[in-house]
Amino acid sequence: MSVTLYNPQVNGLGQYSSATIFLQSADNAPNFEQIQAGWIVYPKLYGDSRTRLYSHWTTDGGQKTGCYNNICPGFVQLDNEVPIDYAFPKISRRMYDDYELQLQIYKDEDYYLFLHYMFVIGFWPETIFNELRNGSQTVRYGGQAYTPAGEPNSPSMGNGNYQDGNPHITCHMRQVMYGVGNNQDVQPDESLVQTHQSRCYHEGSEYNGHDGYWDYNFLFGGGGYC
């Protein structure tokens, strides 16, 4: 997927806001396992409010393990110029949506993280997983926002703005695809897509442009504070 790069406002040290790809085990799997990758604003993790590349993985084989980036053994960094916690020097402006993050998670034996579809940032060894060794059963895309218990104001998502139908002033993902079989990327079957929104955040205008630029895409975001 390609997602516009923004810097949403978070209102407390423990809050975060992100735009993310999720690969997950099946809902009925004995143990929950997940890989996340995307951009995030998370002051507690990084000590600042910059928009950064991030990853997170988790397994639950009787004892939950996992962590962000390479804080614990798991994710293996390969690129010596772009670290997994890379701070993006430029972000998009409303009406211009001029900076994007292009990410791909590709499974060979291990799970490889590609930036701009060309550069391998690193990989998650298949040996750290059980349920995900044979591939993921659920793929999710979109924004994620978190507020610790006791903090009253939720953070913004995307660019903090949401205008249905206008991708130029709303955070969006385009060229959303997933892999099936052997090296075959397909666009989502819209009959299988499940969307979600809440009183704080919105999603909408999902459609398939079939044009090589937009292809399957959707908008997401919101101002939070609720």
C-alpha cells in the first residue's frame, strides 16, 4: 500500500496515532499472532512527536512475546541507511498530499519489510511465529489510535481532518493489495471487506479506481478529542 505521510497531534505522552498494515492469524486460531508496519507518532516510545517508520510483532504461544521495532530480539535490521525507527524529514501538506510511505510485507520463508517496493529494511524470521509460519489469514489496513486509561482526550488520526470523498485533504491509502498463491498480488474482493468507524474516527469513500494509480483505496482520519 501507499499511504500519505502526516503528523497527527497526540495529547499525552502515552498516546499514539499510526497508519498501519496488519497481518494476523485467523480469529479462531489457538494463539493470536500479528505483524504491524507503517508510520507512527508515539512520544513515549521515541521521546519526540515526529512521524516515524515503525514495526511491531506479537505472538501468544502460552506466553505473550513481542515488541516494537528491534527493542527485543525478533526483527532483523538489514538496511544500514534507513533504520526501523526512521524519522521522516518531510510530511504531506493538506491539498498537496505530496509525501507518501510505500510499504510491502513479503513472505518468502521469513517476512520481509520493503520500503518503496525496492529497499529491504529487514525481516521477521518465521521461527519466532507459530500461527503465521504458513502465512496470515487476515490482513487489515488503516489508522490506529490509542489513549491510556485515565486520559480524557483521544489523539487525532491521519491528518486530523476528515472530508469524505476528498483524498487531497484527507489521509488515504491507495494501491491496497495483498498476496495470494505464489507471487500473485490481488486487489481486495470488496464482498470480503469489512470497514469500521467510531464516534471519534471515520472511514469512507473506499473504491477501486482500476487505473494503476489509485486502484483499491480509501480515506480515514478524524480529530479525536472524544
